[in-house]
Amino acid sequence: MYKLKRNERIAAMVKILSYQPNKIFTLNYFTEKFNSAKSTISEDIVIVKQTMEKMELGRIETFSGAAGGVKYIPQTSNSKNKEVLTGICSQLQNPNRILPGGFLYMTDIIFDPITTNNLGEIFASQLNYKNVDYIITVETKGIPIAMMVAKAMNLPLVILRRDSRVTEGSTISINYISGSSGNIQKMSLSKRAIKPNSTVIIIDDFMKGGGTAKGMTDMMKDINVEVQDVGVLISTKEPSKKLIDKYVPLLILEEVKAEEGIINIYPNPEII
């Protein structure tokens, strides 16, 4: 096998680690892949680790012992959060995005791969997922963000559906009151999707009253599953009292004045 130079090994190592965040790669994996000694690979890892930290591109964590290795942990700085979230706010402040009822059109942003990848890494930096087993969301617009959060945390994604489907086998359902519309809605979950006594993180795209998040939380309680955290892309400033108490918003929507074309939205001050 062709023996790679150090700069080639480091380039390949960064690609491998960053492509599969939070996955431990053993030193043997790299020694066999690069046809290099463990001491050489260890030196390469030190260089990658120092560069990542210096450029604030994430964190490299190493593990010693027979089962040891190295993994990449996505971690964003406050300045990176501010750059990403301010950019999203600038897009959302376009008056043409105002929809009836004070809502904003944001489908194009939510379904943009680069944007959602950045959001996934921000959520991974803000939420404690050390002992979490699943990421959950409810269809449909929360799926892209939740998928990127799941990728950053290296956790499986479970989707709660508005209607049960025969392809998912037996399901459990719950009726809940939407905090934004006040209407009674339904969500269902396949009984095979989540193991009992698991821990989950809820991810959603928008929160006004917190009804959807409360519905997901109640469903998890019904199946003996603990909710570790709730993360939402946008939370309205009012009502200040949501149906859930513990949640982490990335953006705060203060007001939408449709007639004046004014949208007051800004990043959560606690994470920038």
C-alpha cells in the first residue's frame, strides 16, 4: 500500500473524524488505513487536535487504553453562533416572509443543508447529550434540523408523525393542544421506535405556546422515556410563559408587524 505523507494523513484524518462526529476511531484503524506506526499516528492526532482548538473548529478527544482511540466533537464558539444566527435573522427579516397569523416563511432556510448543518452543531454545543439515546422531532419542518442534530451527536433520530402509518406497525397516539392555534392535534409513534427507560432530546423548528413540545414530552412520559432537553430554532417572546419550562431557543421572535413589514427577530443572547 502507498505510504502517505504527514500532510496527506492529516487531511484524510480530519475528513474521517469530522464526517462521523462523536464516533471513536481506534489507533489501529488509522495505523492500518495509513500503513503507519502508532507513534506516528499519535503525533498526527496531536497536530489535528491543536489546529482544531486554535481555529475553533471543534474538539478532538482522545482515549487511552486497549479500547482507546480518538473522536471529533462538534463545538461552536459564541462568535460562530453569532455569525450563523445573525445571518439567518437577516434572511428572516425580509417583509416578504410574513404569513397570515404572524408566522414567517422559513422553509427554504430550514431545508438548506449548510444552514441546518451549522444549526445541528450549535445545538450539539448547547445541549447535554452525554447520556442521551435518541433525538426526537415531529414531522415535518423539524426533520431537517433534527437530522443534523442527530448527526452531530451521533444519535438515532425518531420522528413522531401526525398520522399513524401501517408501515410502522403498532403505534401509540396522543392528542394535544397546539400552543399557537389552540386546536387539538394528534401525534403517533411506533412502539418499536424507542426502547423503554431511554433518554431523549426534543428538537423542533418553532415554538409559540409550547403545545407541541408539551405533547411530545407527555408522550415520552407515557412510554417511560425521560426528556433530557428541548431545543427549538425559533421561540416567540410572547407568551413568556410556555407550556414547558425547560427549553433552549436559538432565535427569539419578538414581534411581527405585518402592516409595517417589520420583523423583530434576534439570536438568543445566552449563546452568542
